[in-house]
Amino acid sequence: MPYDLENMLVVGVASSALFDLSEADGVFREYGEVRYREYQEEHLAVALKPGVAFPFIKRLLSLNDLSEAAPLVEVIVLSRNDPETGLRVMRSVESHDLNISRAIFMQGRSPYEYMGALNMSLFLSQNKRDVRIALDMGFAAGQVLGSPATDPNGTDLRIAFDFDGVLADDSSERVMQAEGLPAFHAHETEHLEEPLPEGRLSEFLRGINRIQDIEEARVAEDPSYNRRVHVAIVTARNAPSHERVVKTLQSWGVRVNDAFFLGGIEKARILRVLKPHIFFDDQLGHLESAADEIPSVHVPFGVVNEQRPD
């Protein structure tokens, strides 16, 4: 019987997002592919250090213990390495006790085009070009930024999203960029009852909500159960445009636990307290000030990214 991915939350992660490949990448850039291959073979038994997405992936996989039947989460490694140099990646997966057994290795090419076939709702990579192409193909993808975060003991998983250009499309953001803040608020008030179209990461949130549904059932049976998954929106919107966010999420049939409507307050102030294991935003300026502490993902989608050079 085939392994069924249809009812799982499937995430694709490039080896560059899961592990810190800076040292190996330096060898490749300075000495070329032949020396890089030799280096990886020489260090085959040396586990790669965690990368930016490692804490998020580790805690996401841990949620599989909520199901005694089929797994809830499947993580698949997508790598530009060939199968031989990819051996170190999979050895490192095993060394870090990550429950990842599936991978695609394609020498010098990114396997993002297989996202649809594998039912993936998210692809994380350090490669900006791969992420942009995946987004252009209609997939959900993001470029990890910054340094790996420390991951103290615990079982909770905190995920934070920007709204426009991430969960929703950028149609309202286009009004903001073209006409300014007063026109944006007027537009949102006028279209309050009109749900925004879904953006690239809405399906990923829907998958997270399915896991949260399982936790809610546990709370119903045992009120002392501590929910492990927490989802927040951290957005530059404020009143009166905040109301369209709430109504849009309701219309999609998805939900979040917390929402921060900041109206221009620096997001890093909130993120350093919230301490998400991953934060998604379409604007680099909102990420760079906190990327040294918060595992961050740039979703280079929409009008604010159209003029940015690769």
C-alpha cells in the first residue's frame, strides 16, 4: 500500500535551512565542487550543526506523538546535493534524532518543483532564487534568515505570521503602497465584509489548525492538558483595518491564538517577548532587526518584493 501524504502536514526543508552549511559552502565557493565532495566525505561522521529552521522542524515533528495512528507531520529533505554528498545530511538527521526518512537529492538543482506531487504546504530554503521560483509557481516558500536560535527544553511550538502577503494575498498592500495609509484604512473599512484572497501560507496554517483540533479534543477530555501549539499574527495593521483580518480568517475557516496589531511599532519588540520558533514576513525590514534572535523566514511575495533585486 502506498504511503499516503494526503491527510498529513507535509513540509519540505532544504539542507541549507535545516543545518548550518556555512563551512561546507565556503569550501565549495573557494575550492570548487571536487574539493567540496572530498570535504563532505572526509567529514561524513561529523554531524552538521543545527540551522535556522532546526528548532521549528524538531518541534513540528514531535507533534506526531499526538496520533497513535498515522503520522500528522511529514518532513522531507530537499537538497541540491547529489546522493553521495547528501549522505552527510542524512547522517546528521540521524545523529540529531530527527524522525526524517525521506529525501530528494538533485545535483546542482532544487527539487521545489516536486512540492505539488508531495502535497507540501511549505518549502524552506536558504537559497533566495529557489524560493522566488517556487513562489512564482504558486507554492508556499520562504528563505530562512539569521543565525540558528537556541532551543531550550520544552515541547511547545510557537509560530508567528505576518498577514498581508503571507497568509493573505497582497491586494490590500498594493493599495497601501500606491495611495498611502489613510487610503489603505478607508479601503479596508469599505471592504470590511469582503474576505481577502488566500495567500501562499494559508494552507500551511490550515494544516497547523488540524493539529490544534486534536489538542482541543484532548482539552475537552482533560482540562488540565497544556496545549503545545500556539499561533500568532504579528502585523503592522491597526484599527480600523484590523477587523478585516479577523473576518477574513473566519471566512477561510482558520484561526490563530493571538494577534498583535502594531500600527507601525517595531515588530522585533514583540517577537523578542513572544519568542516564536519561526516567524514569517514578506518584508525584510521587519525581519532583519530580530533575525539575530528569532528564526525568521522571508516570503518574497507581492508588491513590496517586486522591485527588490535577487
